[in-house]
Amino acid sequence: MTFEIVLIFSILVIVMLLFAFEVFSIDKIALLIIVVLLWCNLVTPEEAISGFSNTATITILSIMIIAVAMEQNGVISWLANGLKKLNALHIAFLIPIYMLISGTISAFISTTAVVIVFIKLMTELSNRFQIPQGKLLLPISFAGILGGSCTLMGTSTNLVVNSMAKQLGAERFSFFEFSMYGVIFLAIGIVIVTIASIWWLPSGKDNNLSAQYHLDEYLTTITITNESDFIGKRIEETVFHENQSIQLLKLIRDDIETKKPGKYITLKANDVLLVACKMEEIAVLNQQKGFLINSHDQKETDHQETENNKPKNTFIELLMLPGASLLHKRLQDLQDYMIHGALPLAIKKRRRITNENERLMHVSIDKVALKVGDRLLVEIPEHRIAEFTADENIAVLQSYDFPTHINATKKYISFTVLLLVIATAASGLCTVLTASLSGCAILLLCNCITLNNVYHKINWEIIFLLSGMFPLGIAMHNSGADVWLSEILIHLLHHQEPIFSIAVIFGVTMIISGLISNNATAVVMTPIAIAVATGMHLPLKPFILAVLFAANFSFFTPMGYQTNTLIYGMGIYKFKHFIWIGGILSVILWGIATLLLSTML
């Protein structure tokens, strides 16, 4: 083992830890990878930035733009709205139907965009028809992942694997080349997840917030004003101690912070309390005299003075989606940023894997920034909700029938463009890159989308992730790390049946994908799989497909795939639901995929 190989594996381990524990955002990690590889002389400057011009990166960007147009012009909602008519069906029939529709649409449109629409739809159906969204959201996410594995453009991972395999000398895949396997996996997934969901998934109606350590409650500040009746009272005599739905996390007095203040502390004017509580409690406290919710400077006072002159306000909950313009902003910053009369009140953080309760207990509210999967509580005039949702890439988790302002002509043009992109790419008339770029050009020329919207709604973190991970794959090849690792695997698999080799590649890829990004996993494992196949003198495609499917099948954790992270952030599911249902599905697909792919040897 050379020094370069030790160095690249050290970098790889550190990168995996950074991804797994979310130390930095993925785009920051990607940029750090590029810089470290350059300074370690593992890649040339040209190779370091090659990810930005890679065909897979540009293709994924183009498909993201088309997906934005589909959502913005109401195509995805149009395709999904017919599902409201199914609300009378029993849950045993609803789950497979929703999964089939989600998987079918995800084969041609971004899985994340599809699941985002279903999140909005399920919230509405749950509120209006008492449909248990907890029984449906996880199956819909899993079906979207399985459906995205059916075509070349179904998911970014497929494009990444195809691009890397082509760079390493393998033959590129056609549009529907592996669709037969994908459809089989989707059918198996629908059966398994439907049965498991009926028995094991919560309904989503009666979540026990106390059991979740208050992590699904809102985190906000309450300032005691001079008019408060609580001045001079001990905490044990107030609602902050008597009401079990309100958890007092911190008291700030004269810039001195007291964490978990005791019940005998006497409250004074201008005390600032950091609390975690339900949306209903915030609404009640907001109406009481002597409290300022999320108070900063004078603007809240101005807000109260003019409250009587404003139309009727309401509280709404906003789910932060990839590309949302509010991401990475703190609660105090949002007050200068929010538009359409919306007043931000509190942040609900999505659950994380490590030490969530301590993470909230020891942080100042001013330092809590919004991330994907977080929810924001705002007070807003009812008649301006539609304006807000039209401008921000967020999901309004309320059952309002506000107008969508969708232009019918643009909707049909966008849908036609999608069909043309699929048809031209699938027929082999042109590559997916050419088809998707042409589709973007048509959408721009027809004013179905503007570049300004593209800049705001594209998930640039994914683009930077790919741009940083491709050089890592090149560095593994340059250092000989892929060959060295493949030789070890070949030695271990010596005298074993080829089917066992596919099983090992598939299993290792799937496990890694459950811990870090599926795209990052594909970049790391594709050259290793090709090297193993070459060293054993076996066909390349079965091993490449093993990486392609296994990198997508990260069902057993909420971190491996973006849609799983989103629904996990809804607060309905616990980590065990992914472990059990996703784990069972992963093991079964592992065995079946190994048997199917071995027929190609």
C-alpha cells in the first residue's frame, strides 16, 4: 500500500464521517474535498474542477430545471390532484395505489419534486378527510426511490453511475435498458411496504411529543414586558411550569444565560425565555398581555400597534424544502427578510441522529438556522397565503383552498416538453443531456420558466456535491486505490461463485449509501465494481447495475436519500421505522437483485 492510497482512504473516511454526522453542509464538504485533493497532489487543477463540466452534472442540472417547471406550472399537482378522489378507499388499497403512482411519475420526473407535492397533498387529505398520512408518506417516498431506479433519467444516481462507467471504458446504458429490473423491484417493494405499513407505521394523528423529547415542538423566545402579570412570580407559579406542553429551556437576564432555570427563580421585566411548545400554545401566549413572541428591537411593538388595522391573521406552518430561499437564515434575520406581511414566530427543527435534545437545550435561539426539513411558524394575513406560497419554495402544511394561479397554456406546454424529452432520449435519437438541455431551452423560450426562478429553486447543494465527488473518484483511480481495493476483494472472493461477488458489491454499496449521500456512494463504488469485474474477467454491466440499484436502495436510514430526510423531518416517523421496514425491504431486494443480476454473467 502506497502513501497515496493511505492518504485517499483517510480522506474518504473523513468525508464519510462529515456526511454522516452533518458537520458541514454537503456543498461545503464538496468544496473542501476539491481543495484537499489539490493540495495533496492527488488530482491536477483541471481534474479538480472537472466535476463542474461533467456530463452527469449538467444533465442533472437540466433535469432539475425541467422539474422546477413541472412544479411551478402545476404539472405535478395536476397529475396528483386526481388522487383526492381515492379518499374513500380503505388504507390497504390506498397505500399500493399511491405507491404505484408515485413510482411511475418518479421514473421520469425528479423523485424529490414528486415527494414534495405528495407531502403537500397528504397534509391536505389528512386534515380534510382524516386520511392517516403517517401510513402513506413513507411508502410514497420508498416508491419514489424505487420508481426512480426504472429509467436512466429517473434519479441523479443513475446518471452519475452511467457517466463514471463511461469514463472508465464501459458501455453506456440506454434509457430503458435496466427498466425491467426496476419494475420488478418496484412491484416487490409495493407488496412488502404495504403489508409492513398497515401493521407498523403510525397514523400520524396522535404523535406523542413528550416521547420525542420535545424535538417536534417549536423553539421560540418569549420576552416578559413591563405589563406582564408574571413579574415578581416564581416560575413554579406560572404557565411555564404548570403547563406540561411548554418546556422552559433557558432564561436570559441582562445578557446572562441560565440553562434549564429552576422553578424558584422569580421572573422580572425584560426577561427572555427560550421555550419549546406546541403551535397552539404559541397562539394562546401571543394573545396574552405582557408577552412578546420572538421579540427583537421595536418592530414587534409596531406590529402590535397596527394589528387592529390589519386583516384577519392566521398561523401557518411552513416546511423548508431543498432550494428554499429561507434556508440558512436565523429567526431574527427572517424578520427583515419575510414578505407579504408574514411575521416569523418560531422554528421547529427536524430530528437528527445524534444528541438532538442536547443540541436544542444548549443553543441560543438567535443561532438556530433553518435547514431542509425544518418547519417555520409564521403569522400571516389569510388573504396573502397564496402570494407567499407562489414566491417561496416551501410547503404550506395547512388545508387551505387558495388559488394556484396556474396558466393552463404553460402547464400543457411544460407537460409536452417533458414527454418530448422522454421520447427523444428513450428512442436513442439523442442523449439524455441533449434532450434535457433542449427541453430547458424550449421552456425558457416559451416563458414557462425564468432563469431567476431557476437560480432560487435549484438545489445547488447537489450540483456542488457532484462537482466535488467526481474529483474524489478520479483521485482514487490516480492513486491506484480502486485497483488496490479490488485486488483485495478479488483475493477474498477467489474460488467463490461470481454471484457471491455481485452480492458483496451490492451489499457494501447499499450499506454505505444508507450512511452518506447516494450520489457520493455511486462515485466511490463504481470504479471499484468495474475493477473487480475486470480482475475476475466477468461482464461489467451486472456489477455496474449492482452499484446503481444498491446506491438508490438506502431505505434503512433517513439520511441516505433526500426524500427520506424530508418525511423524517415531518416528525411522524421514528428512526426505528426506517430500520425495520426499510431494513426488511433492503435485505429482500439485495437477495432478489443478486439473483437477477447474476443471470447477466
